[in-house]
Amino acid sequence: MQAFNPFIQGIGNARLSLIIGLMDGVVARIGLFLLFEQVLHMGMFGVLLGYTLATYVTAIPAMVYFLSGVWKKRKLLV
């Protein structure tokens, strides 16, 4: 769903990929679902809105990682 996750997997940063994956599945999707459905009582619209906004929650740390240039300093394991 995002362009940054395949990039992070491709450079071999498994730890960051796992963190973003857990953030996407547990924190963002379930958290936003519960916020919109249970707290704000938005119904099915809240479920869809939470699912849609979860991609933006996980895109922010991945974009910061890419724009910071830290990935350029990783050593190759060859």
C-alpha cells in the first residue's frame, strides 16, 4: 500500500520493516478502528476511515527514514 515499505525491505532493514508492520497492523489499523467505531460512534464509515488513515500513520516514519538518508550509510553484507 505504500512505496516506502518495499524500499525498506529491499535494503535489508528487517527490524524497521517489522516495526512498521506491527505499527500498521496493531497500532494504526486496530487503534484507529477502535477510536472511530467505539469512541466516536461513526459506524461503518469509521471502520473504513480508520483502515484508510492507517496507511498514513505508517508512511510517516518510513518517509522520515528515507528522507533522513540514514539508509545510505548501511553497510552491505556481501
